[in-house]
Amino acid sequence: MATLDLMRRFSSAVRYGYKRLLEGEDRKELKREDGPLCTLFHLNTRYADDALLKAQALLTAQRELGENPRKVVFGGRRLFTDLARLKRSNLPLYERKKAEWRERRKGTLYARGDRSKGGNLNLRLVVREGSLWLRVNLGDRYAWALVKTSHPRLQELLSRVYAEQSYNVELSLREGKVYALFSWEEELPPLSLTPEGGVLALDVNADPYGLALAVVNPDGSLRRHLTLSLEGVDQAPNRGAKEIFLWRMAHQIVSLAQEEGVAIATERLKHLPKGRRGDGSGRRFRRQAHRFAYRSLLGKVHALARKRGIQSLEVNPQDTSTIGMLKYAPLLSLSKDVAAAYVIGRRALGFKEEIPKPLKALLQDPSFHDRTRRFYEGRIAQLKERYREEKNPYLKRRLGRELAQMKRALTTLPSLQGGPGGPVGATAGRNPQGIHAWRALRVGLFLPLLGQKVPRDLSPLKPILLGSWEGWKGGSDPHPGGGSAAADAHLRVGVGSGG
């Protein structure tokens, strides 16, 4: 009970310290022996300083994520929202969620390691009679707890205890039991594999659920590529098994980088839209989006790579898939996912993606813009009619989302002609390079020509890139993307070898 009371007071000190730091108060003044954290919550100065460390870490994380730091919910916002939803509808579940929320809010105790203090002064590991014990400093006395674990790194932890090296300890309360997490800082080896030898680039795909890998040489050429399935994430029976699968995948990726003698390159992800029920995105999309473990996998890959002396880089993910599908997938007979990984690797090496001359010629062809515009105008007219007649609110919302997408696609084309309000760098079609040009090519080719927003077969684009395409070989029937609304939207453009 004394340990639980200490955890409650420490958790309260973290919340109090967070508010004071948010108000701009000085951390040194707050942690003093006669300061508010020690006197109000009856903590020693080390506990008080560790509480402020936890508060500062949370405050920094909120600001880096662009969140409002004044809206932090200690104990978990999701749990708090569930409590409000369940308060009057399901009493047993409400009580269980409430107990879980209270444990998260009040059940934390943390102590940093200090080698000068023999490892950790407040939460110290001690070997007695062949067993490992945790000694908890309660202020006026100690509490002892037997450490029971079969973790594979237990021997490494014991070696630190015997050598009196520092280790951090965090106690957390879950379902009435106290769990301890031990961590420590390791000296990392010097970087031995850098982009000078090339990179191993990663890209993930939701359908099929897998990882595309491309090894890119220093000169920007493709050395090799392969794909790895992530279906095991879905098949894992619990969270622990899922974590084991992701760690194994990370080891496989890093080992491949070591084998090839290259660095690692990934996308820099900040936010992955997952959708929500009732937004019209569809159950299948939400199921695929919510199972995505890409961020977790990337974190493991970067951490493991650094431990093995492999440099890892993050690049801007903007339009990597579009460039890969338009430029490299048709020419090199790659899947769209491997092509995207190839673009990520080239971007990490500093290469800029120039638009091929035949695609530049296509962008400068007025008939390309005219026919593409007519295609989307016909599709918008169809969707508007269906939207007016649809009575189901969910289907109506989905139609509204698709209608908005078609309108955005339509506005992509005029911006390339250098008209009023065009983006910086637009030059009336004379030099249609840059990120908007890639998007316009995607809008004009994928759905109107290939019949899909994200086509998997990109081979029909190869004749265009080779500069010898003379027309859509679909006979007199509308091409796959046209339908009855755009039967006249066949793309018949002639491009010479000079572009």
C-alpha cells in the first residue's frame, strides 16, 4: 500500500509540474527541497526532478506533434472519451474502464539511473540469495519486491547491476498489479554504412499488405528489389506476438542492408489518415488503414540500424508513389510499390526526378488537357446526378467524397498552363516541371486512360515513355476509364522521339 501511495503522489506531481512548466515556471525552483513538488507531495528531490522530467517530455512531445499542450488528458484521451460515452449505457464496462483510467492516471513511478549512486538511488536492483529484488525508496523506509521475468536481456541487466552501471526504472499499475520497466542508454557504434555505398529504401502497401524494398546504387541505378509480406501482423493472436513479428521483420531488413553494404532510407511520416465510421471512406479502407503497422516498423528499423552502425535517412514522402508509377514502373517492369521504394532511395541519395520528354510533350499538348477535362466534367455530372437521387446517408457521403476528388482532379490541369493563380514555377506549359506536373499526369493518365485511380498494371504507359505511342489501341469502344459519360475522351496524342 505504501508503494501505491508513492505512485499516486508521484503521478500527481507529474500533473502539477506539467501545469507549472506550461505556465513558464523554472524547473530548478520547482524541484528544490523547499519547493512545491517536495513539500506538497512529500517527495525527495530526486523523485521531484524525475516527475518534472516526465512532465517536460510530455510537453515537448505535444509541441513537436503540433498538438495543443493545454488539452492533454492524463490517463488517456481515448479512455476518457469512452467513459463519457459509457456513463449511462453500460455500467459494468463503465466501471472497468474507469478503473483502468484511474490506474493510468495515478499508477506511475519513475526514477532515472545514476552511476555515481550505484545504478539507481530511488529504485535500486539488489541481488540477494540468488534472486533479483527491487528496493523502493519510500522516504522513511524501503519496500522490497521480487523481480520475476524471463526476458532475453535479463543477463544484460544483471551485468549492469553487478557493475553498478546506471539503469532507469518505471513502475506502472495495471489491473491491480505493479509492473517494472527497466531501460538504459547504450554506447552506439560509429556509423560504418552510409549513403556513399547506396541505400536500401522501404515502401509499404496496404493491398496486398506488404513491404517493398529497393537497393539503390550510389549512381541512382537499381541494384535489386524484393517484397516482404506483412500478413503475419494480422495473423498475430495478440499484441505481443505482433511486436515479435515486427521486430523479426526489422532484423531481416537491417540484415539485408548489412549484406548489401548500404544505408537505409524510409519515408518521413507524420500522419496516416485512417478514416472513421460514417465518413464514407468504406469499411474495407478503414480496416486496411487501421491495421497499418508502418510507423511502428519504421521505428524499430531505425533503432536497430543505429545499433549496428548503419545510417538511416528519412525523406519527404510527397508524390513518391506517383513518380514511381509514371516513370519507373512501366520502363523497368516494376510493381508500383517497388517503383515507389526506388524513388525514395533516389531521393535519399539527392537525385531530383526530371519529367521524361515524352511526358513533357503530353503536358504541352492542348488536346490532352481538353480531353482530360471533358472526362472529369462528365464524371462530375454523373456523380452530381447520383448524389441528388441517393437517399442512403452513408452512400451519399461516399458519393460526396468522390465528387470532391473529381473536382480537385479537374483543378489540377489549369494550374499547369501558367494561368492566373498558377503555382510558382508554372510557365504556360514551356517548362511544366515540378510536383504539380506529376500530379497532373497522374490525373490525366490513370483514371481516364487506365480506368483506375491507383492502377496495378502500368505497362500501357510504356509506349508513351518510349516516345512511340500513336494512340489508344482500344478499337472503337471506350477505353476502360471512359464509360458512357466519357466515350469521346480517348487520348490520341502523337509524340516524337524529341519530345
